[in-house]
Amino acid sequence: MKYRINLVEQIRQREKREQVQKSSVTVITVLSFVLLFLAGTYAASNILKMRMALEAERRKLDRIEAEYRKYKETRMIVDKADIELLDQLQTGRIFWTKKLAAMAFHLPNRPPNPYWITRFSYDKEVLNVKGYGLISPMQEQLITIDDYLNNLRADTTFSGVFGSCRFNSTTRDDEGYRERVTFDYSAEKKGAKRR
């Protein structure tokens, strides 16, 4: 019996296996380096983004601290005029609801000749009021307006703030077939300087 052994074939097979192993190691090594490069790039970009975010937050913090310092400095500076103005606002304020209600309550409102207030203004010392009413057949509009002002002067809700109430003017101002009279009066705040 004869045995034949082909050693070349076994060597070739071993070389092929070694070549496949070498190729696998090379591919794995290349992939590892690529993954390492990608991971390094990703980490570097994250670090760069974080640094930029930190820098933006630091700038924002610096701006807020500067504004706070400025706020503290301006808050510390209180001018004498500001204190006097605040005191004047505290002591010189007027609660208008009751004053306006008193003006409306005493306004002649008897049909067929009611009266209305059309405009009022206040300039820190003087209340100016304008209005109109319909003329009665007896033409008592001056007496009606005088009675209204006397009732207003007697009302402590109104006169508690406004010391003098004076009648300024009246004019006949007909509106088509409706005969009407306009009136104008002023009320001076107590303690106001005379003009």
C-alpha cells in the first residue's frame, strides 16, 4: 500500500486560513481606527459645543451682574425731590368715586328737563366741569344750576376736598328743536394756591 501525502496542499490551505485571518484582523483594525476617529470627533464636537454654551452663559451672567450692580447703584441714589414728590402723591391723592357720585347725585334729573355732565378735568388743584341741560318752559335754568352748585357745596363728600365751587359761565345752545343751556363750573382743591 502506498500513501501519498500532499504537503503542498496542506501548506496552501494553512496559508489561505492565515490570509483570511490576516484580512479579518486588518478589517477589524481599520474599523476600530475608524470608530475611534468617529468617537474622538464626536467627543471633540460635544466638548466644543459645551464650551460655547458655557461661554454664552458666562456672558449672560456677566450682563445680568452688571445690570444688577447698576440697579443697586440707582436704587441707592434717592433724590430729595423724589421723596418730596412721593410725599405729595401720598398726601394729595383724591379718591374720585365718591366725588363723582356726589356730582351725579345732585345733578338735576327731573324729566322733561334733565341735566348731564359732558366733560370734566382736573389739573392737580382745580376741577373743571362742563355740561348741559334742557330748558324748562319756566326758563329756570340759572336757578336750577345755582341750586345744583349749592347742594354740591353742602355735600361733605365733595366739599371735604374742594373748598370753593364757583359758577363760571352759561350759554344757550339750542340743538335743533331742543332748547338747551350749557354750563361750566370750577371747584378748587382745599389748600390750593390762588391763581
